[in-house]
Amino acid sequence: MIRVKCYGHIGTSVGSPEVTVVGSEMDSAELVDRVRALSPSEDPGFTRYNTLVLLEDGEAFVPAGTRRVVRDGDRVALIPFSHGG
């Protein structure tokens, strides 16, 4: 399981500030797509192109541009580019 903290409107879109995604290993873009699938809306307002992924070791990237793999036991944060403020 991969624990995902969902910041800003991402948490609102999926209905929780933290979710878990089942899988032992996946591309970070797939992770974002799987979190998107948790939203009841057809367009939850975030994609692999406008979301920052932050890993627990401090690495941050946009999943559309990086083929970074996340693994079972990882904790990540999804942060939208657009936010109030």
C-alpha cells in the first residue's frame, strides 16, 4: 500500500485528506491517475500535468515529466499547482 496525503482541492475532490493506493510498485503518473479515479467527478480538477508529487525523502517532481516509481510502503503527498492564497 502507498499512503497518499492529498492537499488542497485534491483532498476535496477525492473526499479525504489521505488515501491509500494498493499496489507494490507503480509509476508516479499511474499513482496520480489512480487517485483521480477515487473522485466521483469526471473531472476532479487535477492531473499528472498540474500536480506536484512530494516523496517522504524530499524529492519533488511533476509525474508527467518524470518516470519515478513509487513502491509499497512509500508515503507521498500530492500538491496541486493551483491553490488559494
